[in-house]
Amino acid sequence: MRNREYDMHLRLNEAEYRKLGELAKKAGLTKSAVLRKLIMGTEIKERPNVDFIDLIQLIDHLCINVNQIAHHANVQGGVTAEEAAEAKRLVTEVRQRLYWKKEIWM
């Protein structure tokens, strides 16, 4: 069953139609969904690209790893060389990805 019981017809010129299509594509939504969001005053945000999502996951992994190392250091009184090396590797990888993508995202 549909939530929306009203059907509307809308006329747009070529520039308006193209702009609507661009907004929909960038947001990963249908044109109808974009129009509904605009009517309700919701900001249309661009869908993050795959590289950005991968970087967020890497940073999340880094944070978990650093938290585990900190916990281990507090309990055991220190960290192993392997734990320190893994943390350093993850930090280096995050920094490289951030600098590599800086021109694209900024």
C-alpha cells in the first residue's frame, strides 16, 4: 500500500529538469524523492563516494586498534612491538589517504 495518495503533474523547462536530475544523481535519490525533500525543507546532500566511505572505515579501525592498545597498556603495563607497529601502520595509511584525496575533497 502506498503512503502517498496524491499524484501531481509538474512542468519544467530543460534547465530545471537537468538541475533536478543532477541533484537526484548526486544524492542517490529519485527525482520524486528530491522534490519531496525540497518541499519539506530538507537539505539535499551529496552521497559520499566509495573512497570516502573506505577512509571512514579505516579511521574507525584505527580508533578501535588504538583503544585496544591503550587498554592493553593500562592492564599489562606496556604494549608489544607488534601492536605499536600495527598502530603506526594504520596511522600512516590514514595520513597517506587523506593527503592523496585532499585535492578531491577540499
